[in-house]
Amino acid sequence: MNKILEGILLAKDDRSKLRKDISSKSLASLSLSLNIPGYPKSTSEISEYFNNILSNLKDFLLSNRIFLNPDFTYHKIDEAGDFFISALNVDDEKIHIVKSYTEDFEQKYGRLIDVDITNSCGHPISSNKVKTCFFCGEYPAIDCMRNRRHDYEYMQNQILSYVNIFNKQEKLNDFKNKISALATESLWMEISLTPKPGLVDHSSSGSHTDMDYYSFVKSTCVISQYFSDIVNLAIDDDYVDSVDALPVLRQIGMNMEKSMYEQTNGVNTHKGGIYIMANLIYVCSYLYYHNSLSIPNIHAKLKAMFAGLVSRELVNTSFKSNGVCCYNKYGIKGIRGEMEDGLPIIFENQIEILRKFIVSDNYETISYALKRCLVDIISRSEDTNIIHRAGYEVYLEFRQKAKLTREFDSKSEFLLNYNNMISYCEEKNISPGGAADLLAASWFVYRLFEN
Ligand SMILES: [Zn+2]
């Protein structure tokens, strides 16, 4: 007998010993294994697949109130492959119900997996159903195996491609949930930061009379429901070219705005935030799906997507918006300039500030870091809202105050000047709304990579 076969048989002996060990305590058992033909029975991809299935199986059992016994639980990888076995806290009269549940589970997750059940005497519980072959789906699996119906290399390739697709999908689902939650978190972090110069926070409406904290609570919640649509667009193979995806992305953005206005009775709480966050979610998801998510790549992808934006929307246009007036009069490009340049203000400055000042995970530290970030953004960004509300001189003066404030290393001096900025906003009735949007976006990118 060759060494490999000997190893596999020994590993299978070990498995039956574990099963006997459990039944010697008069306990039923449940095991999970994979039907992998040939050798090796396990690779890193197969193990990742097994662990995904095992995690789903545990959740499935728990949700059906089937309890594993943690005192007799074994998870191992040996010559026979990946294997999990646990005693079950289930009486023998209910064991057939457990079997029918696990059959549903097998049905859902495909023919590659085996969930075996034994009763408290160690007798296997069979459903007497014949399993169809994983590879052809036509004949009983045992029949194809005995007749060597499928070529060995073909089977290995089929399994590798199957587990890779499954693992990628699991990762993607996880990413989708995480990035949507993170985008919501970023909007909360911005609005919760208190106090802020001129902006709405949870104790003041700043320089605004038409909105308050509750307006932001409502619009944050309603905007959040669209984040997963943006991720789905970014990972849709029908829209590999981002130029094709842009009109769909715009449509989602328009729906977000519409929902926001409905919640706030027509007040703009998040228009700029939607614009930046929707594009960032799209770009990050796109890059993740194409295995190239990194800070330089987000910057480069944004730059490519928004190339020529200033010339299209500020120079060669007959539209006389506030943004166009600011550009014609002062050469200020505002958020369009930031987008065209790929949001350098986030990648070159804010991530570094957040990394430097967030030395522990408590909110006081985080809140201080966010204030430093906000001041830095005000000092560097071109906020056309301020020019529109109070004129160019005030805009320059406010930016100058932010430049001075950001230079203070000492926390107390920084906060003293930060409070002076708050007073200045009250006095001039201004609000750096564009900076607030960039603050939320900075937190989003920071957390995406700190996680
Ligand atoms: Zn077959």
C-alpha cells in the first residue's frame, strides 16, 4: 500500500475513533467533511471553503435551535482532508428531525459537502436518499466514483474553480455589508462631532436656521439604504467600464437626493456628502472586486473618472451657478477641482492626521483627531458655500484662521483657536459645509484601511 493511501486510511480511522468516543458518552454526533477525489484532500482554498461552510452550518444549526456540545468538538485537517465533528445535545427521538434539517443544508450548499449524523449509540442516521455526482449531476455519486467516469484532472479543476467562486462570493458579501455600514458610520461621525464651527452638531444648528441634528439623523438613515446598490453596481460584470456605470451611479445619487429632500422637507443636508460618498463607495468597491484596493489606486481611479470635470462644468458651460461665478471671479474650482484631482486633500493630508492623532480607540481621542482633520480641511479646501454666504474676504480670513489653528501642536492651544473659529462662524454667519463632507469621506477611507 502506498504511503498516501495509508495516511488517508489512518486519518479515517481517527475520525471513527472520535465518533466512537462521542457515542461512548451516549451522545449523538454531527460531522462535516468534503468529497474531494484524489490527493491532496485539502489546500488553502479548500480549507477556506470548508471554514466558510462550517461557519454557515453552525449558524444554521443555532438558528434551528440545534445545539452542539462544546465539550466534545474537534476540527482538524489531516490526510483525509478538512474535518469537523461535534457531539449534539439532541435526544435520539429527535435525531431524524436534525437529519432532515441537515439535508436541507446539504441541498443548499451543494454536493461537495457531507453532513453525517449518528445517534447516541453511534449508529449512522441515513435518509436513504441517493446523492448525485458533483461533476455530472446525472448519476449517483458512488456510481461515477466506482466506474471512474470522470477524469481526475478534470475533477480537480472543477473543484478548484467551484471553491474559488464560492470563497470570492463569501468575501464579497462580507465586504458589501462592511463598506455600507462604514459609509453610514462616516456620516454619523461627522454629524456627531461636537462642537463644530458653523456646522450642525448634536448641540447646535451652527449658522443654519432651516435644519438641526434631527434633520441629519433622518437624512443619514434614508441615504444609507442606497449604499448596497452602489456596491452592486461596482461589482456588476455588465458594467466593467466605469464610463458605462456613471449614468447608473448618477441615477442612484439622484434617488438618494430625492429621498433626502423628502425627509428634510426640501432642505439640503447631504447633497455634497452624497456626491463624494457615492463616488468613493463605487470606486472602493470596484477596486476591491478587481483585487486592487489601495489608497494610491482609489486616488488614481477617481482622477481617471473625473478627468476634465472642471472644464466641462465650470469653463465650457452656459449654466450660471454659484460654482461657475466663483470660478470666473476668483479661479476657485471648489469640490469639482478636488474630484478632478482625485481628492488629494484626503489621501495626502487627512489620513496622516487621523493616523497620527488616533492613538487609542476612545471617543475623546477620536473626536480630537476629527477636529484637527476638520481644521486642516478648511485650511486647504475651496469652499464656495462660504464665498456665496459671506463673500471672498471672509472666505480668505476664515481659511487663514484655520491655517494658524492647524499649526498648534499643543492640544489646549489648538482647542482655544478651534473655539475662536466657532465664534468667527457665528459672527459672520458662515458654515463650511464642503469641509464637513470631506471630513466624513476622510473617516471612511481611514477606517477602510485601519480595519
Ligand atoms: Zn458523474
